[in-house]
Amino acid sequence: MSWPRATNDQIGGDFLFPRVVIAGVQSGVGKTTIATGLMAAMAEKGYRVQGFKAGPDYIDPGYHTAATGNVSRNLDCWMLPEACLKELFLRAAKGTDLAVIEGVMGLYDGYSGRTEAGSTARLAKLLDAPVILVVDANGMARSAAALVLGYKNFDPALNLSGVIFNHVGSEKHYQTLSEAVAEKTGLKTLGYLPKNAALKMPERHLGLLPADEREELTAHLNKLAQAMAEFLNLEEILSVAKSAPPLDYPEQSIFPAGQQKKVRIAVARDAAFNFYYQDALDLLAAWGAELVYFSPLVDSSLPQNIQGVYLGGGFPEMFLEPLARNHSMMESIRRAHKKNMPIYAECGGLMYLSEGIIDFAGSFYPMVGLVPGKALMQKKLAVLGYMTAEVINDNILAKKGDVLRGHQFHWSILADVPGEVNCAYKLSSEGNPDSQKEGIITGNLLASYLHLHFAAHPHLARNFVVSSLKFAAQNIN
């Protein structure tokens, strides 16, 4: 099949960015399977595809990246200001043929039940992007039309442009679904996926199994791409994406102009620590950071000639034995802290820097010991949701009085923390306005369960680099 290439052609001061949002009626309907499969199928046909993920999730973008060869980006319309979000989209989509944006939860689910803030629907409207709705058709026939009609009528301002059905029993089942939707809603059905356990993404306690841990991922993506080519109308989906109107660039950029003073920041990146927003890393680099990646699992020490350390989230609880055995790495981090090197740790990074981690079975594994307390795994999710953080003590990222937006998602709690600790934040959330203290500061170390997106508050990246530059100036040999 020979298709005309979709390009970022300019019309006046605006640019065409073919784009489509893959949304779901709820979580678990197959958004990631279909969005990732669509990316893989389009990439296989020679299109330059850029993946995006609505919301704060770290795992789904890993699948997008593997499917397209381009690093997927998060677009969280609660954490990120509108102009910032639009800039991040345009920076990544520029030069590609198709942007596929995977939604989060159900189409209209977000920060609260009162507004569309943080929802896939809000993101689609901010980007003026058409939406394709994924519906789980298992055990459903004509009733699917009533469901789709409700989603269409709930917000007439949303550009709902088509439907894809998942878990379809047969071609006849799909025909029944299509006829009902066409009659009652006027929407196109753009294909379906049959019931096939082999297409399902494997899961564990924090959601999908990360792409980095799947040795058979390439074969699985090939299988997904083949299924999409067979069961979806890819040409019609591309037409939907190309129907998106032109976009213009924001007047001001969150990225600094010109050359910045250089500094080297070590970033933990392996199977245990891999929860990072690519745009946040790009922002650190724009402020002058040379990012040097290392593995707390296998490397014997921190990289040489560094002036800062960044330990992101991940799954340290799944790699406790190798982490606990790597004494030389932990000692290297302790030495860096003793020198007052800036160290920033989020969630899994906090767990690693604690006195130790107590796993689901109650076994204790000693860790770095720079953060007072032990990370205790819980039998159920401990915290999930967006957080507003008031900074209550100066630290390497922010000043007292700053107000930040972030999110938490973890199965552990920090236990046995002494009464007197220097906390970083007061946190509040939707439905729970009473603030609670969180985050621990010890010298130039900041460790917290709170995940921050530096692009939401660009001064955080700048301050991290500035803190590292100050350390470098104080430690010139």
C-alpha cells in the first residue's frame, strides 16, 4: 500500500501535526495494547511515529519507545501548565509523520469528579486532537452503542472521531457492534481486536510489567503490529489523525537560550530505577547538565567526576538481593553525601537511600542508610494521586514558600522515622485538604515519595544544576 506521507507542513504561522488520541471508556479496556500496537504498525510501514502518554505514568511510555524508536513523552495536563504542555508536544512531534497519544484511565477521568482537569478529554481539547474511543466489547452487542453515545454526548466540544472495539468474539460480533454504533451515534468504527490472550500486556503490583524487563518484547511488538494491520483500518486512522487542525508554537519557551555552564550529574538507570520524564531530563541538559547514567544494580561505584546524583523511581523491591549485595556502590553514594554532593531521590530512590527495605514477606534488606527509617512494603497500594506540595524548607531544588504539583504512586511506607527530621514539603490533595509533612532533607540530599515533573516548574532543574555547580566550585582540586 502506498500512502501519502503525513508531514509537518506549514500553513501561515501554524504547523500541521497529524495526531490522534487513543482513549478508553475506562482503565483496563486495552488502551496500551492498541496504542502501542498502532505505533508499531505505523512504524513498520515506514512512518516516523512519536508516542505520548496522558498523565503521569512511567511504564506505558517504555512500550511506546520500543515500538517507535523515539522516546515517548508524558503530557500531564494537571501537573503541566497549558503552554508548557503544548511546547513539549510540539518539540517532540516536530519532524515526525504521526503523533499517537495514549490516554489515561477513562476518557473523562482526571483530578476530580467536578472538572475535566487532568483528564484525557482535557488533553485532547488542549491539543485540538481527534479522539478514538476504545471499548471492551466482551459480553456486549447493541448495548455498546448506548455506551458510545453517552461518551459522545457527555462533552459535545470533544472531537470524538471513531471507535475501536477490543475483545471481540467474531467477525459477526464486530458487524453487530459496528451497525449499532453507526446507527445510533454516526461514528465510524475503525476496527477491532479479537479475544487473544497472547496480545495482552503482562502486569504486576504497579501496573504493566516494564518494557525493559521483557526479553520477548520485540516478538510481542511484531505480533501486535501484525494484529493491527489485520484487524484495524490503518488508512482511515491516519486520515483521522490528518484531520487535526494546525497548531502554533507558544511565544515563550521553558528551555533556556544560549550556552550554560556545564556540570556532570549521575542518573541511576537500570531495571530497578527507570522512572524519569524524558522532558525533565532534557531540561536538566538544557541548563548545562551532562547526564551520566549508572546502575546501582551492577556498577561498583558512582561515575567519576560528577557533581550531582539523581535517583529516580522504579522497582527496587523487585531487586532487593542484588541491591543489598552491592556494598561498594552504596559506600560510593555515602561518600558523595559526606562531601555534601547534591543528591535528589524520588520514591524508589528514597527507598534505596533508606536504612533498608522490608519486602512483602517481611524480610529486611539493608540499603544505603542516608534517609532515616525503613521502607516497608504494604499488602495494598499505600498512596495514589496528584499532590500539591508547599515547600517548607529550602533544599537543592526549591525554596521555602514554593508551591509545586506532583504525584505519588507507591506500595511502601517509610516506617521507624525519628520524630525530629527536616521535612521538605507539606502535601495536600483532592478530597484531603489537611496537609501532611513529606520528604526528608539531610544536607544537600533531598529524598521524597513525591514525583515531580521539572518541566512543570523549570526552576527545579535550574536549581539542581546550580546546586551542583556550587558543589563543583567548592571541591576544585
